[in-house]
Amino acid sequence: MHKIAILLVTYIGDLEYVDRLIPSYKLHNRDEIPLYIVAPSSDIKAFEKFVGDNIELLMYESITSELVHDNGVRGIRPGYINQEIIKLAFWEKGLCENYFCMDSDGEFIRDFFISDFMYDDDTPFTILVEDNELAVEPAYYEKYWIEREKLIRLIQNEIGLVDRRMLTCHGFAILSCKVLESLHRKYLLPNNLTYQDILKIAPYEFSWYNMWLQKDKAISIEFREPIVKIFHHKNQHLEYLQKGITLDDIARGYLGVVINSNYSRDYGVVSYQDGDIYDLSIKEVTLLVYKIIRGLLRKPRVLMSKFRTKFLR
């Protein structure tokens, strides 16, 4: 049994992302950490080309029988919920002791080793962060934070964890099979719950894991900050680029990067260097033109230069 593996739960709609991810995995995987790609049976043929060199392909249906087939989980599409279920249930296959959940839209940007995921021979790192920088962003706060906090607090209440902090992660978590087995045996079974049931309460699989770990302490909590840099929206991405931060710079702090496909998919498969791909919204164009017109009398040359940079490149 492997001490650590990488789990990629995906589907045909993310094939282009996986085409980008796999070469980065092969290039930077210095300790030959195995990768398990899990896809729906209907999509499996498309992913067979990746098998080999420490990569194994599995079907959704081989992981668990608890998959959903309708929008009965908080109105969320079945594919999204099934990915969450598989991440929680993968421990039952007995293939590894711990696994790092990689998403299709991520890619590795530097060499990585078992030591990036494991505190010692037996204990994985736990990715925990409060993410308060997201709470202060007005757009993110209104669109995502308020509802997310409410539901994660609900998880804390459901399992009896009393903590003013909200320590969890958005994704790219390192999961311990010991913790997941404990969640299943001590919480799900006694309460006659399934993975689908707890996701109906709150559809945040990593927060169920993290909150249960903090409650039950099935393993020692050896925390570290996120090891993959996530750009949650395009302004975060553009801010890095405007600061002149390169991938080599990011690699000093992270082993991977993800341009979140929840917002970037409409632009295609966006890589870090692709900041020019974003179109300005009507609101952004209007605001920029207003600033240019307002400043013409004071700084005509500077403002017109900015206008040419934005619109005439």
C-alpha cells in the first residue's frame, strides 16, 4: 500500500485540462508518486491514453455505489456531487494510506516529493487556512463567502466541533484514510448517514474531512498552508501578472497552480501566462473610459497611453 498517492477525479468535459496536467505530473514527479485517475464509465475510453508510468485509471462506479443520478443534492448537478463523493470514499479501495486531491484545472510547476505531502513516515500534512483575505474582497464575500461560511459552520455544529475559527481548505487537500475511516465508522454509520446525506447538509467534502479531523483527532494535526496557488477569480490572476510575478516566483511557495475553471472556462484552457485572454466587461470598460475622460485635462498623455494599452494592442 502506498504511503501517498495523487487522486484526480475528472470527466470528459475536462479532458483538455488533463492533457495539460499529465505532462507536468510526469516532469516533476521525482519520487514516482502514483496517480489514480477516476472517470465515469461512459468517459473511460478518452482517458486510457494516460495509463502507464505510475498512472492507473479507475471508473467512478468501482469506487462506491453511493453515486447520485439527479439534482437531488441541493440542486447541484450530479457530476459535481459525485466527484465530491468519490473523494470522500476513495479510501475504501485500500490502495494507499493517504491521497492528495488534484483537480483537472491544476498543473505542477516545480519538482515535488513525498516530503511535500507527508510530515513523517506515518502522518500526512493537513492543509488548513482561514482564508480571511477572501472575506475582505467585497465581490467574493457577497457571491461566495457568506453562504460558504454558513454551511461550514453548519458542519461544525452537526459534528459537535466548537471553534470560533473556520479552519479548512478550498481544494487540493491531503486526505488521510484513517481520518476518513473514522468519519465513516464514528459519524456516518451511527447516524445512518451516507456521503450523499452529508453533502445535502453542506456540499463541502474537504470541510467535512477537516472539521471531523479537528473534532476526532484520528491523526496528529501537522498543518501547513496550501501547497497549490489557487486563483479564485480573474482579478487575483491579473493582480499577480501586474506585479510581474512569474511562475518561477510562484514555485518558491507552491508546487502547483490553478486558474479556477469555474470562472475561466469561458476563455478556454487558461494558463498562468494568459492574462491577455480576459475580455473587459462593459462595467470595466465604462469605468476605464470615465477615468480617462475625467483625467484628460490633467494627464492627457499618460491617460491616452493607458487607453491604447487596454484597447489598441
